[in-house]
Amino acid sequence: MGFTLGASELTVYDATQAFAWLSLALARETNPRLQAYLEKSLKARADSMSSTELERARVKTEELKARFAMVPRWQDTQ
């Protein structure tokens, strides 16, 4: 979701939502390689946002964390 909403060439572009979904994914990821990838993606998104957008994104992140608090973490066993 974060990558789709963060693709600036699409009509659904929403940097705030992209940041929030990427933050949620990072908070739940346990694989170090995927964590690094998500951190890089999140930093790139944050670097392109204004301080106002970042604040809204952080609020949205907390809303998503509360809303999806009970969603189980994905376990990649392969």
C-alpha cells in the first residue's frame, strides 16, 4: 500500500498515506534485509515531504497502528 500510494506518477499519489503505511510495515517487519529496504524507502519519502506533511503522516501512522494493532505479523519461513 505504501509503495502504491507513494508512486508519484500515479493518480492515487498520497505522500502522507504512503509514509504512514510504510511506517506501519517497518514497525511490523522482522527480516533485517526488508527492514533496511523499508527504512530506505521511508527516508526517501520523508525527504520529499514538507514539515506539515510529515506531521500529518506521523499522526496517520499512529492512527493506523491503533486501527491495525491486532493484525498478526507476517512470518516468512522460506
